[in-house]
Amino acid sequence: MPMGKKGSVERKEVVTVRKTTSASEVSAAMENEDVRTVVVTDDEGDIPVGIVTDHDLKRCAYGPSPSRKTAEDIMSKRVLI
């Protein structure tokens, strides 16, 4: 993979999850793909509606009922395209 600024590795593929994906599944996808962020899409998987970061997952883990949270519950919703 090409190297970006400050030695970071750039990916060409974007990792996505649907907004109904559970927080634990989001965490597993991030770990499996070795990424710190995922784009959240609508129910059809076509339109980006938010983004979840590793920081969002950490906040979710310490909040109420983390096992019931979905990507939509924990994502940042103001996505600029």
C-alpha cells in the first residue's frame, strides 16, 4: 500500500457498515479490516449517512446498554461528501 503523510498507510477500499449494524459487529469489522474508522451507510448500503471511529466505540463501551447500540446510535452524523 502507498504511504501517506507522516508514515500512515493509505487504503483504497472504504470499509462500510449499515446503520443497523450492532456496535459489537462494527468493532469486529474494524478489527478484521485493521482500520480505525468505518463509513456508515443507509439500509440499502448505498448512501453514506455517518462515520464511526474507534473513539466513538470507546465512548459507547462506557455508556448505558452498549450491547443494544447500533452504528446509527454511535456514529457522527454530519458527513460532508
